[in-house]
Amino acid sequence: MKIALFGASGMVGQRILHEALQRGHEVTAIVRDPEKITEKNPHLKTVKGDQNDAAAVAKLVAGHHAVVTAFSPAGNAGADALVKATRSLIDGVKQAGVKRLVMVGGAGSLEVAPGVQLVDTPQFPASYRQIAIDHRDALNVMRKEAAGLQWTNFSPPAIIEPGQRTGKFRTGTDQLVVDGQGNSRISAEDYAVALLDELDNPKHIGARFTAAY
């Protein structure tokens, strides 16, 4: 499979890139700074770009079988930067005629009780609230504006950080997945495994899903 990957230099993006290449996929890593890509593989092509220009996106992703985005706006980009980038990505992917689109989402919009999202609970960290709301808004954009695409939004659990690749985890849809002690976490490596599993064997077309231990 030929995959165009936005945000390939970030913590999650690097793991998605590595997992995709290990599975034998051809990957075009699309990043603002190509020098940040240190992975070496004959199936890897690195290009400069981001997803804020729909026409540029269309040119970058044309000819690929799937587009994956782990894009994260710059810190000074503004509260609506992710929504704008999501809209331009959807437009560009449609222009290019690529059907499959997978977006790295956020955990904040997952439900912890009927009608109660994680971001709206008292214990949710204030420092992460805005980005959580941005991801929730971006998910709503996908739900409303990605008609005609085979889109998937993949929310991580409450905690995602570098760790080990085990290949063992549980998946869910719109509810936060927790273990017997109430913890909700996954390694970035296993998150990448779950995302590539979805690309290789789609089960959540036109929907959001999540994964955790």
C-alpha cells in the first residue's frame, strides 16, 4: 500500500511511520522539516509540506492508496488551527481522488459516562483542555464534511507515551477504554500497531474508534 503520512516526525507519527515500513508499505512522509525524519528505508520518501493548503495537499497525496495524518499545529497557530487543517486536508484528499483517510484524534471527546466526555470532567488537566476541544471539533468536521471518503478517526486513550510494542490491546468506539484499575493507557508503539491494523483490515469506516490496554 502507498501511504501519505502527515506529521511523520512527531512522537506518534514516528511510530506510525516505522510500523508502516516494517509491514512493507511504501510511505511518503510529509513534514514541515524533512531533516527531522531519521528513519532509513528504501520504501520511504520524505517531502516538505503540511496540510494547511488544500491544493498542495492534493498534489502531495495524489497516487497514494491512503492518507494518514498525525498532524499537530504549531504552538502559536491558534485555537482553530486544527479545524482549519482538517478542512484543508479533507478538501485536498477529495481533489486528489484518494478515498481512504485516517486521522489521529484526541482522547478528550471519549465518553466516561453516558453523555459525559473526558474533557468535561473536573479532573481533566487544564493545560490539555484546548487541544482536546480542538480535536473534538476536528472530529465533528470529519463527521460532517468527509462524505464520500472512507474516513476513520482514531482516538488514543487518556495516556499515550513511548513504550514497548506488544501488539496486545483492546479496542472500543466512543467510550474511554480502561483496565480493571481504571487506567486508560497505551504505548505509542501499540497505538501505531492498532492504526496500521485498521489500514490493513478496515473495521471502522466512517467512524471513530479507540484502543487501550
